[in-house]
Amino acid sequence: NVQKVLNADPDTQVAKVGVGSPGKETTFFGSATLKAIKKFQVKHGLARVNGVGYGVFGPKTKAKLAEVSKLKGL
């Protein structure tokens, strides 16, 4: 579900095509998903580039992903 939420916004897509792209999400949390998480954190004001929590899939990021998922009906 993490990749589905990230892919719902063009700014945070895991991949444009292929594995991890919209409709081809996986359960694998690799480098492409991490990169998308970082973009998501910056976009939603959860962390700054190279700041505290940047790239950490912690409680704040999980909560915001859940909120966005609910808003988008995912």
C-alpha cells in the first residue's frame, strides 16, 4: 500500500514505468521506494533534505501516508 500511496502523486512516484510504477506496485522496500519516501517527506513538511528523520519510515511518515491514503480512497 505504501507504493500505491506514493504513486498516487506524480511528485512522489516510485517509478514511471516497470516494477514499482502505478499498477505494478510491489511489497519490496528498495532504493526507489526510499527515494519516493524522501520526496514525500519533503513535500509534506515532515523532514528537510538531510535533516533529522529524512529517509526514515517512522511514525510521522506512516501517519501522513495513512492520512493521504484515506483522502485518496486507497
